[in-house]
Amino acid sequence: MPRLPGDGGSPPRRGGTSRNGGGGTPGSRASELEVACSGSPRGRKGDAGADTMTNRVRRHAFAAVAITTGLASLACQSGCNRDPESGWAMASTHDDRFQTISIPLFQNDTWFRGLERELGRSLVVEMESRTPYKVTGQGTADTLLRGTIRSAELILLSSSVTTGLAEEMLFKAELDFEWVDLATGETLIERKGFASSALFTPSRPSQETIDLARFGVVEQLAADLVDAIRDDW
């Protein structure tokens, strides 16, 4: 007998073609659903890359903190040192054996009268504002600061080509001083030829007076002298 379509062979398959045009069994479709729910492989790789980047950032941050801590430790060892000769000193650099100081008027050997009084006032202000020492009378003081103004002069720097009058002048003063321990008579510090100068312009339009230059010189001398009585660095 002639074979009819569908006879003698394997039975026809059901659902050989899916509705969306793709073949496959229910098991394969279930696998596709699982992949879709769990995320594509590309998404999983992106998450892994983000985790790796986060770990790198954390490692770099930890390393930066460790380096900063190490540098701070080294700075404290070499910088915060009580002995100024071993590093930067955070403690006071003034001699802590003394609490008071007497500052009598310096002897003035120059023709500029009143220079010693101006210097004395500036020294008292500088000493009490920048050192731990209290300025008192010589009878109750631990130490004595005394000195002599050796010279003071006006120096011509430039003059007008039309009038011949001074345009720029320099006022310069020089002194000697010593700091003495009154209990022992020991000279703690001694300096000679301690000098300072200031520029002023007496000509028009500035018409600055010599008093301005004197004030600048006295202030600078007082500040430098107070700096000089610190402990040696």
C-alpha cells in the first residue's frame, strides 16, 4: 500500500515551532527566563568591575592615611623638639632662670637728644609683649639690660638736580649693650656695633621729617635687641 503522509515514520512532533518563531522546548524557555531574571552576563561583569574599583579606592585611601601618619610622626620627632639644637623647638627660647629685668636709660653719646628716652620706651614695650620677663626696678630685678648709643648720623643718599636740596636721606644709629645676671654679675649676652637705619624723604611733595626716621630706627633697634637676648639657636 502506498504510504500516507504521517504513516510508518516517527510520530509528528507537537509544537515544533514556537509562536515567536524560535524553536525550543519548555526547558530551554525556562532557562532563558532564569538568565533574564538573574541579569545578563554583561551586567554581571559591570558589577564585578565596580567592586574592583571600590576595592582599589579603599586600598589607595588606606595607603594615603598610612603615609600621612608616618610623615606626621617624623615631623614630631624632628620638629617638636625641646632642644633647639636638635630640631624646631615648640618651647620658649628664653632663659627660664629669670623672671624680671631692669632696663635703665641707655647712655647717649650722640648729638641727638632724647634718643635714649625713645629707645627706652620701645624696649619696655617690646620686652613685656614678646618675652616672659617683667620689667621692674634694678633693686628687685633678676637681670639688667644696659647699653650706650655710640653714634647717630644723617647720610645723604640723593639730592635734587635743580635745587641741590636733599631728596633722600638715611638716619642711622649704632649702640652697644649687655645683659647681666645681677645675682652673679655674669654677662649673659654682649653685643657691639648693633645698628639700624631708616630712609626718609625731606623734599617735596613728601616732606617727611627726621622724626619719622628716628621712630623707625628706635623701633627696629628695640625689636632686634629683644630678639638677641633669646637663647642661642
